Amino acid sequence: MTSMRKCVMAAIMAVMSVAYAGASRIDTLVVDSKMGKQVKSIVALPYDGKATRSYPVVYLLHGMYGDYTDWSSHTGCLDRIAAEYGVIIVCPDGENAFYFDSPLVASSQYETYVTQELLQAVDSKYPTIATRDGRAITGLSMGGHGALWLAWRHKDLYRACGSMSGAVDIATGEKNNKYIERVIGTDPRQWESHSVTSLVPTLRNGEQAIIITEGTEDFLYEQNMRLHELLREAKIDHYFVLSPGGHTWEYWTSILPHHLRFFKQYLP
């Protein structure tokens, strides 16, 4: 990033700090999970103090080697972003488990955790619009896979979904990934059935609003182009955006507002 761009970004952040000072906050939510451990999430709230209305919720998933603090630390202003778009943003921890329910590891049931335990905890603690129409989910890389995996397997829970640089075809794109081997084993059939691309035949057009964004310099480019083509062949409407960028936080933080603007069209 050039020094001029850094100065411009600093100026923008300073203005945002003034605009949203005292109007938003960051919480850390701890859930005693049935996985036998406590799991933390960052919750970015568009209000500070007592809320005067209910808010839609955007679940925002991290990538491999990351954790629940990633989005907050890399944006530096996740609460102000929540205030700007009028949503509650929830960033759960997913370890390196691709947001599956593992048939092998009892402490790695992240599909059930996110769709049941975390959802219930968020809806009980915060003033959410606790219906399908009040929820969206997206994420980066492993989290992009996770967001589509959870949304497409639980269509009753999410009105809209998205993926940024998603690792959407683990069967062909993640062959040497030891973290996936740990949670679902080495059987190629398991890898195929746990790939987001395998879920396309289960979709019906118009069921959910879908946004997929990918950088033209990303090493996952081919996977995302294949998913785009599968959706086109299945006649599933989706918003697909290619733009310059790699598998980097510079790209993900710049594309996040695009996802939030897209979701805002469909959430109350």
C-alpha cells in the first residue's frame, strides 16, 4: 500500500471514528458448546447501550489459520461497519475445520455449532430479527466454503449467502490438506460430498440471494470459475464479481462492503 493510500485510509478512518463514536461496540460472546469446549465469537453491534429496534444478522466466517478475531483486527472498525449497514455482525471461531460436522472428531462439529448453538445464543442475547429473512452468511477462503456449505444445507436459516475467494471445491483443490483429512478422512467420496460444488443440484432458483466474489490473481480462481459455471448451467441466479486482487486481506477488506450492500437489499 502506498504512503498516499495509507494517508487517505487514515483520514477516512478518522472521520468514521468521529461519525460512529459511542454509537456501536464490540462484544466477545462465549458459548459452552456441546463439542465439549467453549467457543468464542466476536459480535459487532450497531448500537451502544440499549437497542431501540431489532437488527438483521450477518455471520462472517474466517479462513484457514485464522480465528474469530480476524475480521475485527484486520478491519479495525467492524463495529462501525455494523453501524453503517444497520446489522449485527457475528464472527465465530471455526478452527481449521471447514465448518463441517466431522464424522471422526467429536470436538469438531462446527456445522451444528454455527447453525444451532451459536444461532440460538445470538438470538437469545441480542435484539436480532430471529427469522430466516433476518440472516445472511458469508466468509473468506475456508470461510467462503463454510458460508455456502451452511447456507445451502440449511436454507431455512439464511435468506442470503456469499463467498469471498472461497475454497469451494475441496475434492480437486485441497488434495493435500491435512486439516480436512483430520475431520473427514481420506476417502475421495467424502471429499466430493463435502465440497460446496456438490450441493449445486440441491438448489432451486430464487431460494436464496447469492453473491460470489473472486480476485483475478487468486490461486482459487479456477475453483470459483467452475462454481460460477455450475450455477449458470443449473440456471441458479447469482451475483458473481471478478475484480483485481489476490488471496489477501487487502482484497477481502475491500470487498466486504460489496457483500454487505448486496445483503442489505434482501434483509429487513
